[in-house]
Amino acid sequence: MRLLLLNLLVLCVLFAAPFSPAQIWWEPPEKREGPVDKLRVDAAITLGVEFLKKKQRQNGSFPGHGKAYPMGMTALCLLTLAKSGVQLSDPAVTRALDYVRYMPFKKTYSTGCLLMALEALHPENAEEWAKAGVKFLLDTRQVRHGGTWGYPANNYKKTGNLGRPDLSNTQYAVLGLRSGKRLGVKVPAEAFTDVVEFLTRNQRDMGAFNYLGNQQGTGSMTTAGLGIIAIAESAVGKTEVYSRIRADGKTAFKNGMKWFIKNYTVEWNPFGDEGGRNKRQLAYYLYGIERFCDIRGIQFVGEHDWYDDGARFLLANQGHEGNWGRMENTCFAILFLSRSNLSVSREIRTEAVAGRRAELKQQRRTRKARLKPPDRSLVPYIRDWLVIGPIRVRKGNPLDLQEHPRPRGKPSAGAISLKKKWCLYRSPTDCIDLEKFLKKGDRRLAYAATHFRVQEKQDALLWLGTRDAWRIWLNGREVQSRQVRGLNGKDRWRIPCKFRKGINTMILLLEDFNYEWTFHCRVSDPEGAAIPGLLNSTSIARLRKMARNR
């Protein structure tokens, strides 16, 4: 039971918590000259829609997120189909509408997505249907918390339990209210302006927005905040109520854009003030970019064409079945490519779709060949590590790795960092078993560090296997982090990184969840071969001595 409850807290899944990370290996974007090929994009959308239709069940629902959230995934898929040009008369749409037609509104994400789908499709009695959705959102709006939204309990009318509010729920509530308003339902202006006022009071110092509390700002939540301000201005910008906060909203948007331009990327979901890299919620983040940029008519983020960048990235990462990992990530990817907040015509050519299908099959063959784990005799696992731990986490989300800082300085045996001593651990096997080295328990963290020396600048591939969440820094810069748990394999994660000439320091942060506290780690070149001249040690002095003796 404790494992189940903890999973519910930390899984960022659609309509149950913030959206889940994709179980997909994200490739770098395509490198092609000129603007992105629109015919290839339209073909990719077509294959994505085909994938969704194949996954639809007989009762009209779409799989994902269990019985507790029956409306959520179906509402999101309905929205995606509608924005991709699928007509109201299409059997997939009619079956999905029939499935959700008599469901009560119980969750914020689900309601927001369904209201957007109703606006896009205009089925029979859409306005009456939308009235019920808008009423639910207004009833669960938390005025004491700036008019924001959380996860209301199913019996919230009796208990008054509306859940802790967060910016992700709030974003989808505002999107739903906008759609309800467009369908002719009366929505008070305060439902928009109160949230903007809340954002202006709770913006991070550098301009980013965060999920809740004192968490670091992220790209996905910054696009959410910018999107809410843009929606409020378009929905009620001419009202007297909005005029009171117009200047503050404009300033908040300007500061948010400064952070976003500084940290802009489509390859990961940036966070913090140091440009942290996180591929968690990546497709959700891309959809957030499309939303606020198209609402405000923004074509370039700094010097970057955000749509071309994102489209190239998504084209490089589409699966051979037409999907992008999980169902929700596939929906977000299609919504981005379709430019769901604009009216964009699509051209579907049979030859283009066939060509894209063949291209995806070839990509799959190439990816499988390239990602084959290297020979252990040529690329051995690292057995010697410097370790700090265990670090116990007693409150909040114990496994939110973004909240834990990188140890400062160069790790060395006996040195102090984070009020603890770096200890040398030499594993007798390829598996680094932290539970043997540290005391047994759970809800805790540990840092592991090692040093490398290379003769020249070098692109590299870090191979990591663990069932726990992790976060990695190389030379003080975040490389990547994951909060997916339970996925086994010695070389489960393949993480691109860049070594600079000379000494390089890598630090790995690992959680201890309810699985064994172990990991495997090794380094190769991008093709899986040994890096010429690579030296590894827990001592920088020893690395320099090894280099002199060569």
C-alpha cells in the first residue's frame, strides 16, 4: 500500500498528477537544410492519428491511467483527433463522444481537455454539455489560493477537499474555461484575472514559473504561466477587471519570456537558473510552447524558429507505429505538429504517408543497430566510486531529484560536501550495490562521483542501468535526469554527453526507492566503441600520474 501511495505522489501522469515522463529514448533533432518539410509533418500527423485510432477500445474509450480517471485520456485523444482534422462524423470521434457523454465532471485535467474538444468539434448540445464542465471548474476554483485549481476529491462537495493547487491543473482549467466561454457559457472575468494576479505574485526571481511552492522553475511550467497570461488577455483583456492587472501581467509575461529565451531548447525540459536538463514531461512542454506562442503570434524565440525546431525534433523521434511513446505524449506531439491553436490546413498525400512509414521503419532498424550495448571486454563497467550518503528525505516528495543540489568542489576521498564525507567504494562486481556500502532503508538519496581524462574534446555516450530515479552532472553542468522507476537493464539509459580535453568530473544522484539500490555505469564513444586514451579514476592526482606514465 505504501508503494502505491508513493507512486501516486510522484508519478506525473495525465489527469492523476502532472503528466508522466515518456518511456522513449529521445533522439537529437534532424539536421536538414531549409524549412521543415510540411508534407512530412502532415504524414507524421496522419500516422499518429492512425496509431490513436488503433488503440481505441470497443466502448469508445482510449487506454491510460486506469479506472480512477476514465474521462481523461479519452478527452485528450478526442481533442487531438479534432485538432488533427478528424471530422465529427468519423466513427472514432462518435464512439469517444458517446463514451464520455454521460460521465460526471470530476477532475480538472479531464474537464479542461473535454471542453477544448467540445469547442473543436461542436457536437449536438455542446453548449449545455459545456455548462456542466464550466460549473465544475468554477465550483472547484480555490479563491483563497489565487483562484487556482488542484486535484479535487471525488466527494469534494461533502468534504470540501479540493486538493493542493498547482500550476499544471490551473493551466488546463483556464484552457477549459476559455473553450466554455467560446461555446457561449458565461464565465466571470475574475476566473481569468485572479490567476494572472496569482502568477505575478508567485513568479520566480529569474522570471520562470514553477509547479507549486518553492520548487524550481521549469520550461513546462513557464510555458504554462505564459499561456495563462496570453489566454486571459485574449479572453477578458478588454474588461475593466483586467485593466487593473494589465501592467503587472505584461511585466510578468516579459520576465517569463526573458527566462524562456535564455533557456530555450526543444531537446529537454529546462529547469532552474543554471539551465538544468530534464527530459521528463518533454512532449507536454513542447505542446506548451505551441500553445502560448501561437496564441500570442510569436514565430521566433530569440533567433530560433520554435516550430521548425520542435517539428524536426519530433520527426526524429516518432516511433515505427506512428507514436511518440505513451498515449499522452503521442497526443501532445500531434497537437504541437498540428499547431492546435491555429487553423492550419493539412495536405494528406498517399505517397507522402507511405514514404514516411518506410522512413520510420528504416529509422527503427538504424536505431536498433546503433543502440546495441557495447562489448563488456572493450567497454568495461566502472567499479570504483566516491560516495556520499545516505541523505534522508522526510517531507514532501522524497524523490524529487530536481530539489537536491549538486555537491560543490572536486570530489575526493575524505573531502567534505553537503556536510558529509566522500567515501571510496570499490565494488567487487560490475554492479554498484549501495545497500551493501550504506545502511539499509528507503526514502533516501546518495551521490556517486568519478573522474575521467581524455586527450581531446570527445562526444561520448554514458550507459546507465538502474531501477531508481537519477540525475547526472558532468563538469558542473546537468546532463540529464529521469524519474522513471522500475525499468531494469544494465544499459537501460543511453545518455549523450561531451567530454572536454583533460579532466572531467561526473556526479550521479540516485534515489533509494523500494527496489534494490544498485546501478551499472560505463562510458563509450557515440557508436558504442571504447574511447581512445580514456582514463578513469576516483583520484584526479592519480589520473594525472597515469597520463604522465603513458
